[in-house]
Amino acid sequence: MNVRELPPLQPLCDRHKHVVLLWDERIEGRALLGVGAKRSLLVASPTPGGWDSWNAFVEETQRRETWAFGWLGYDLHESLDLAESHERLPASPPHPGGWPLMCWWEPEVVVEWAAGSMTPHLATGEGALAQEVMQFLTSPRAAEQVADRTDAEAWHPLEPCWSEEAYTSKFRQVQDALQRGDIYEMNLCMPWSGCAPGEASWSIFERLASHTRAPHTAYVQSGPWRTMCASPERFLAKRGRTLHSQPIKGTVKRGQTPEEDDALKYALATSEKEQAENVMIVDLVRNDLSRVAAADSVCVDELFGIHTFSTVHQMISSVSCTLAEGVTPLDIMQATFPMGSMTGAPKLSAMRHIAAMEEAGRGVYSGALGYVAPNGDWDLNVVIRSLMHHGETGRVDATFGGAITLLADAQEEYQECLLKAEALRQCLVP
């Protein structure tokens, strides 16, 4: 499966406010396309009632046995009671792109591609819109390339919003917090920005998906708000009463030759520093899941697994549990959101330092996006390796970062941010 084998979805994106494609190019992967919206939920900023609205929206989806798609922005943590003491964190500065923090909707039409298949079938929907979408996907004319309507002068490459000196200064602040014992790991993230024409969102996504070939790839459009995501990381997958999480900590570039590639992969697999960072987050995720798990059901299914993608090797672990009886979607988010790999540990302390040091909200980045299925299962990724594009202003936001511990080196961490940014920078060209 390759996203470029799809007909260009730009005409659907032009005609419909809500379009979402969740794409997985692995042979065992599954892909979903949602078009239109029967009902929707939008929360612009952190509010105490926002999460209750989301919980009600998801439970209504389950009651009606329908689909729902959408995103949860990182800064929504401000309106969650994240600790057993019901402590809340201080507000983060606003995100410079002004993104809504929560947007969910029930599509009018859902099309599914089964694992390993390029033949779409209608999962839900009827009438003229269902006919339009299926004809578009299966018509030979749909495979024709859409003419390039973009103006080269409207493109501006992604550039970091911090200088290397600013990053190094913030790195030292993290190190000071580590040495004081405030935290023992923190994810420091650096914002970037650029510009692209509004009609270029789909073509940018095609480049990103083809270049990265990530298992949790997504194009999500709600009006002018478009997220092009090439995430390799799963936040939460619910299958019946089983909950899965797959935190990532540890990244290295791919080699130029098979021999160099194998050597880099081996170095990542045997790195004490990367293993130390990874196991800290595994312990954090185990603790999070234990708050909603049946007794003695939390287990680590894979520790320090090395997974290979187009541009990087990454160290991924897998943790799962059986949900306790009566647990609601909100209970699960209360226990786990946001993903520990994007905060650090202890989670609450790390998030306080993040708010103070990063000086701007993260918006959608390091939140989660995905779907809730008619049977009540869901799959949510971690929003990393992503471009957030505003179709009216042309503004593009991206963020890159990594975990910092006492063993970390400022120059190495800065270079890791540049490595993660490079694949996305290449997508933002006319």
C-alpha cells in the first residue's frame, strides 16, 4: 500500500469542510477515509467542561454505533484533573497558530481499506455523498493528477523559532531542574514555522506520507485547520477491554549503506542512555494504565524494540492492560493524557517545567488524533512528525524535540531536533 496509489483527494478537500484520512502503509495496516460531518464538537481553548463534552460525544458514538474522528491538543491537559489529588496545572501560554484544542466529528461517509488491500469498500454512509465518494475513489479519471495551482512565492520553508543559543540555554535550565531533583527526564520541544498556499495541503501530505511511510499517518481537515501527520507512535489503542500503548524514546538516523545502517541500529539498541530514557517512560505509562486497569493486568509486551522507518530507527516499547469494569473514556484520558513520552517524568513536574520553558502552547502537537469505531474500540496516535497548516492564512506550524536526562548532551539533542525536522522541511517546497 502506498498513499500515492490513491487518487489525489484535493477535490474532496475543496468541496467538503471535514475530510480525514488515517493511513497505514504496513502490509498488516488499515486505512480509513471519512468525509462530511453529521455532528461535530469543537473546543477552542481549555475549559473545565470541554472534556465532559468529549466524553459525552464518544459515549454517544458508542451508543449509536457510529464512527468519530478528530484530535485532542496537548494543552487540553490544563482542564484535566491529572493527579489523584485533583491538582491542575497552570495555564500554558497560547499557541501562536491559534489552533482549536479539540475537534471531533461523526462523518457522513466512511470508506475502509482492509489490511494489505487497495480496494476501498463503503463502511458507512448512503445517498448522494456516498455515491460521490465511491465514484471518485474508483473512477479511472480520479487517478489523473490535479494541476498545480500554487504560487511559488507563497511558500516559505520551515525555520526554527529558537536559535541554537536559545535552545542551549533552555537545555541548561532543564539540566538544572534535573540536578535539583525536580524531574528525572523532560521532553523539551522547539517550535518551527513556515508558510504554504492553502490549496497545497493535500500535496504536502502526499509528500510527507510517501517520504516517511509511518504506521500512524493522518490527514485531518476541519475547515481551514489541516494536520498532516506522519507519526510512528501509538498513544492508545482500545480493543474490547484491552488497552495498548507504545511509547517511543530513542531515535537515530538511517545509514547511507546497509553496513552503516546496521551499525547505527545496533548502537541504538545497545545504548544505555536511550534504554534509560525509554524505561523511565515505560514505568510512567505502566503507572498511568494502572489507574484504570483491572488488578494485576498491566504488562510490558515489548521492551526496547527497535523499529525501522524510512528516515530513522526508533526504540519502541509496548505496554498493555485489561480495563477495570465501568471505566469511561474520560477515566482513561484522566489517567493517561498526554502521552508520557512527550512530557517526561514525573509527569506533573515535567509539565510545569515545559510550560515555563517553552514559552508557548504546543497546540495539537504531542496531543493525539485518531478514531472511535462503531464497536467502541479506538486508536489514537501521538501527534509528532506533523505539519499544522491553516488553509486561509497559509501559516504552517511544526514542533520537534526530544527527551533530556542528566546523560544528555546539548549539541546532540539539538542535532536530533534538526534530524527530525529535515523530512518535514523537504515537504514544504513548491
